Amino acid sequence: MTTTAPPTSSTSPTNPTPGDVTIRRAGVQDAGTVLALMHELAEHEDSAGAVRCTEDDWRRMLANRSVLVLLAHLDDHPVGYVSGVRQLNLWIGGDLLAMDDLYVRPGARSSGVGGRLMAALAEAVTSERLVITWGAREDNEAGHRFYRRIGASLRTKVVASWSPHQYAAYLDARPTDRATR
């Protein structure tokens, strides 16, 4: 999926206008670009240490049809991306798209790129009428305003994470249940 309009002479990668942005689905050849953008987002969120995937991981993930990554380009320069994973949701009895990241480079923010990425994401799942879900940091007030502007519902929810070493410690610390042994 690509959306574009003819470029104007007054735009640059740091000062785009919405009509000059091209959005397309990322392919395996874009693994390095996606990883670089993800690292920028992680730095922005003070979470650089959390990114463990490699370019090879991204090549593998981008070959998986359940993974959807849309890249926004301005004059062949990547300026942002949105990513999500199609997954089964037991409550709705079908699939949804769990959006993972929406990132626009600082020089391209407030120019409509984020809205274009979200519109392209919605267009990608419209035929199947998938619900799109995502989380946002509590302190991301600009993001919250943006999500409300596009019509998303926001609700507070705590997201828990249980790593393998954490649940292994829990299992090791449990008293032996003699009734089941």
C-alpha cells in the first residue's frame, strides 16, 4: 500500500508536509531501517537497553504476514513507522491488530505524518474490521492528545510483565503440593 502526492519544492526531510509523504509496507529489505527507527524510539523513551532484536530478527519478522510495519518516507528518507502484530483475542473471539510502535522522527513531527501512518494502518485492516489496540506511556500527554484527536478511546490499565527468570523464581519458591505428587 502506497499513498503519495507530488512533492513540492519547499519541503525537506526535516520540514515535510503531509502530501509529500509516501507510506508503504516494509519488506525484509527494510529490516535495517526499521531497526534504526526502533532504536531511535527506544532512546526517546529512555528504553534503549530493552531492544534486543537484531537486523536478522527483523528480516525474519518482516517475512511473517502477521507482522505489519508501515514506513513513512519523505524524498526517500525514512521519517517514521508504525508496527503491529495480528493476534488472536479470546474475548472478541477473533483476531485484532496489536499496535506496538508509532514513531515519527523529531523533524517530521506535527506535520501530519503520524496521522497518515495511523490512517494507513486503519486502511490495512479495514476489510477485516480488526480492532486495533495499543498502549501508551502514562506521561505521554502529547500522544494521548493525538490519540483522542483521531477518535481512539483511552483507558487506564496497568500492564504486567513476567519474564522467564521471574516466573522460574516463583515456581522454585512455591511449596510442594503433596496432593498432586
